[in-house]
Amino acid sequence: MKRYAGVAALVMTAFAVSAAPAIAAPNPNPAAPEHAGTACTNVLSRNPNTGPGGHISDQGGTQFFAVGQALCDLP
């Protein structure tokens, strides 16, 4: 039983160490294209569900757009 506990501890340590970079602050790529900052705006403005005639109701489209603005931190 001690052997299984040791193996489990080793596996958990390996998972914790491999997850450490995910905890770090984001580090954007300086070589990214200049339009990368407008990706959220482009997706919301080109999505057919954010305007009339989409695949969802008008109220659903309005709510979809509002949630997209909140997630993208848009005004």
C-alpha cells in the first residue's frame, strides 16, 4: 500500500509541476499580427447571430452580443 501512495504522490507532483506554466501571467507573442487585438470585435461583428436574420431569435442575438461584449471587455 505504501508503494501505491508513493506512486500517487509522484504522479500528483508531476501534474503540479506541468501545470505551473499555466498559472504564470500571459506573455503575448511580440511577433503577433497587429490585428490580433481586434479579433473579438471581428468575431462579434461578423457573427450572423448578433444581428437580425440570424439562426437564433432577435432577443437571443442581443443577449449573445451582450455576453460577447462582456467576455471581450468591449465598451
